[in-house]
Amino acid sequence: MKSTLQNAHKYDLGIIAAGLLAFLFSLFPYYKASVQANGDPSGLGMAVDGDIGTWNAWHGFFGWFAALAALAAAGVMIARLLGVGLDASMTRLIALAGFAVATVCALLTFVVNPLPGTEGKQDLGAGVSFEYAKGHAWGFWLSLLVILAGLALSVMRKEAKD
């Protein structure tokens, strides 16, 4: 096992690491929502202000599908390193396709956010308004970063001559 890792190409190891890290980061805060109160909501019997929660990638289709596509691409590279009878060029193409799908899915989470509600400001009268916002948490940004790195490494590995 140790010699297998030592003899592995550095791009292969990078692709494997990117897939594993993308899966790991999908388990951390991926989406977030917050409410900002303007005025004095205490007279209305409300005391809501700040972050109202974070959710991991498994709460939206494109988040978990991106993580699994990256993990599957890493799995194909692991299988090849462990001697499973896969053609080298086909393995590289599958890894590239996996990270390409993961990249598209991760980018689609900018458009399709699974959190409920519509963003915006709501005026409740008496000088009180609430602003609801939803977005991406740190797990998403780290996941996107390693998925893009995995895609770049997959392209470089496919073009490599060894």
C-alpha cells in the first residue's frame, strides 16, 4: 500500500484528495440564513436578529450530488491505483467527467438554494421591518474550491503523457 502511494502520480493523489475533501466539506455548514430587524421589534412581541441557522449540503440536491460526483471521481482514481483492471485513459476521462459534473452542480447552487422563503425586506409598521437573507456558508466555499482544484487536476492529468 505504501509503495502504491509512493509510485502514484502527484496529480492522481491530488484528484483523490480533492474528491475526499469535497465530500468532507459537504458535511459542514453549506447554506445559511439570517434575519435582520430594523427598529424596535420588542413592542410586537418579537426578538429575532442575526443568523437563524446553517444547513449542510445534504439539504439540497445539487449540493449532495456535487459531493458524490467528486467522491465517485476520487473512487475511480483510487481503484486504478489499487490495481483494478481499468484503462488509464478511461479512468482519467471518468475522473474529469465526475469533477465537471460536480463543478456544474456546485455552481447551480448559486441559482437553486433549497432554503425556504423569499429574500427581501418586509415592513411590519410602527417603524419595524425585517430583512431575510439566505446564502452560502464556509463549507460551500471550501467545497467549491476543492472541486475546482479537482477539475483542474483532472484536466492536467488527462493531458499528461505518462
